[in-house]
Amino acid sequence: MALDACEPAIIRALEKDGWTIHEKPFILRGDDRSRLADFSVQRVADGMLEEIVVVEVKCFANPRRMAQEFYLAVGQYEYYRASLVTENYSFPLYLAMPVEAYTQLAQSRVVDELVRRAEINLLVVDTEVEVVSTWINWNKP
């Protein structure tokens, strides 16, 4: 499993936001072999576990390959989401990326339509200052 260059900054941003690492990597057991999502994080409030989310990080660092990398990331995301369901996990899955990548990807009408149709949960992080910019969650009101 290769570490995406922006992953440490995304983890630090989540920690600043009150999350702690739950599992790294988060193991998904498919029909044929295990797959490794980057990590899961948990949030505890008043001593009680509040939420666990699974995170797959993509930096989209090469602007020339961004569309191709997004295409591959969506397939990986869908595979992981299906694996969570078949393994009876109720944890939401998020595709995490730097704000710069999100800004560029969001300019594409096709990407916007795909994210909405597929209801891809996104975690957008300003990796320069290591702060969570936004959560886009299709599963909650």
C-alpha cells in the first residue's frame, strides 16, 4: 500500500478537528482477497464513541493525470463501499483530497454529476494549514 504524499497532512487536520486514528490501514476483506483503505478515524464525545468513518486519501498531485486518477479513485471508492456493505459495516466511507484538487475537479460538470449521482462522500482538507475545509456527506440529513 503506497502512502499518498498528502496523507500525513490530512491525518493532522482530522486530529485538529477532534478525530483519532482507529485503524491504519483499515482492512476490507473481499471475496478474493483483502483490500486496504488508508485508515479509519473515530470521534469520542463525553467518553462515548460518537462515530467511526473510513477514509481513502487521494492527492491528485499531477494536474495532467487528474481526470484519470479521479476515474480510478471512483472505482476504488465504489469497491470499498461495496465491501463495507457486504461485511456489514455501517461506517461511512470518505474520499479525502486536498482543497486544491477539489477546486480543480469541481470545475468539471462530469465530475460534479458523478459525485452527485454516485453520492460520493468527500473530505476536503487544506493541506497547507492542515485544516478540514468541508465534509460532503450524502448519508446524513
